[in-house]
Amino acid sequence: MIDVSELNLPRFSDSCILSEGLKIGELDDMSEDEVIEVSPCTSERGNIMAEIDFSGGKDKLFLDSEVFCFLLESYKRHFAKSKCEHGIGFGRVLWKGRKIHVYENGKFKIHQAHDREDAIRSLNSMIRLIFSGLMCRNCGRPAVDCALGKCSSCISETSYEVARFQDYFNGPILKDGFDSLTHVLHSALELAEEGEWEEAKFSLRMERSVRDAIEQGMNFSLETEGQKGLKIGTMLIGLGRESFRLLKCLDVMNTVLHGEGNEKLLETLNNLTKSFWGSEIYLINILANGDLENDFKPSETLKVLDRLKKSIRDENMSEYDDIVINTSEIEDIIKTVCFWNNEVN
């Protein structure tokens, strides 16, 4: 199993969200456009409500609501209450005694803060927690996509900097997250190689392990110092999210094909499954060790996946629409591996 104790981070352009970050100053120092209102709480005497708007009146999204809701769901055991509505771009949490409302356009409402300083601390913590979902002004995609190389305009050059976990006071959190993710990926690969991937209980266990890894990435991002630390946390969250997406796609595809009793397509999918999980392990190996010394060829997996998609379309059955959608999702995941393979080479 891969022992991840450091990462090879690409150098991102200065205009990328991973380089710029989001600097939050004191409420008193923010512009009038950013701080809409600071007022006493009507429900709790002595506390205040602060409303902050980072949209600047622009139509562009501040936050990717799908990623945001995914992050809140992954971190929900830390909240007393939480709710996220992807469709309308809104989420709210009760966290450490503060009610925090977040809107995809960049508006935040902090309720039950003790004072202005407490409000800004709560805002700062929330921003760090959901940083992976913030939209990059450079490429228009969430930070988590930038971290995985899905925004070509954000990778400024092909050189890399090494980030060693031991250099961070909370490095063990990061190590635990990567250990959790790599361990369950290896278990998935072993099951796929043995032809036993469809075991439902493992799918549930894998989901928990991947969520745990993402949670650790969020914990690290919350506590780390400096922008480089946020890049590392975002990388772990991104890798976990890709594994989660892959898991859900395979579940849907297996369910539909079993329901239709299409043994031919099931056999093709089962043969591909080990390549899918192998690709995720391969990607982590590249980022952790720069290691390309194995027989895995992500481009070949894309070719076989394309043939599977063609076979599904040839069936010309409406029941297979979900499979076509999910093969496109998997294609996007494998293309991420192809990017890193070419970059490191």
C-alpha cells in the first residue's frame, strides 16, 4: 500500500484561487459593499448578527453549490444542525453555537456572534472549511478542480514543489486522511480483481472511509496556516471526492445492468472496474512519489470506456440513459489521471 507522507504540488498561476486565497480582514476594515449590516440579535440579548457580501454586486458565482453541499454532508457530524439545498444555492449550519447562513453568490450571515471579532473568526473558519468549493476567478471552476489540474489556465508551469506533512503541526491529520483513502482504494481494487466488487456492504464501508478522508482534509484546511496548507487540504478533498463520484457511478451502472440482465455489458463493466480503482491509486502514487513505473495506461482505459459507452448506446434503450451519464462522469475522472500522467512525464 502507498505510504503518503508528502505531495508533489504543481505551481499554480498567481490569479488562481489556490494562490490568491481569500483574505478576510476585520469587519471594520471591510468596504461598505462587503459589510451590509452588523446589528444586535433579536433572539439573544448581547449577541450580534453580521451580514457580509463578497459578491460585489456581480452575477458570477462565489461558491459551487454542488461541492458546497457535498462538503457540508461530509462534515455534518461536527455540526449541531445542517441543511444544504443545492438547487437554490443555499446552506446553513449551527456550528459552535453560531448560526451561519451561506449563499452561492457570496453572501454570509453570522447569527449569535458575541461581537465583531467573534463574527469574523466564525466567517474565517467557515471560509476555510468550504474553501474547496470557492470559485476560481481565473478559470471559473471550484478550487477542488484547480487542485486536480482540471483548469489548464491555473497550472503556471510544469515544475513542482514538495509539501512534507511533517512540516505542519497538524500533519498527522493529513496523514490519517490519506491512509484512510489509500487503504479503502486498495481494498476496492482487490475485490475488483477477485470479481467480487458488487458486494453491497463494502460499498457502504467505502463511502464511510472516503467521507472520513474528506473530513480529515477539511479538518486540516480549517487549522493549517498559510495558503500552501490549503492547497494540500484541497488536494486530499479532491481525491476523496473523485473516489466518491466513481463509487456512485459504479453503483448506478451495476444496478441498471443487473436489472436488465445484460450479462455482456456487465462483464465489460466488471473488467473495467479494476482499471477504474487502479487509476485512483495510480494518481495518488504520482502525487505522492512521482512514480510512473507500472503498467497502468489511463489512456487505454479511456478507449475501453468509450467502447462501453458505444455498446450501451447501440442497445438504444431509455433505461440505459443513466449509464451513459455515469460513463461520462467516469471519463472525466480518468482524464484527470491522464493529465497528471502527461504532466509528470
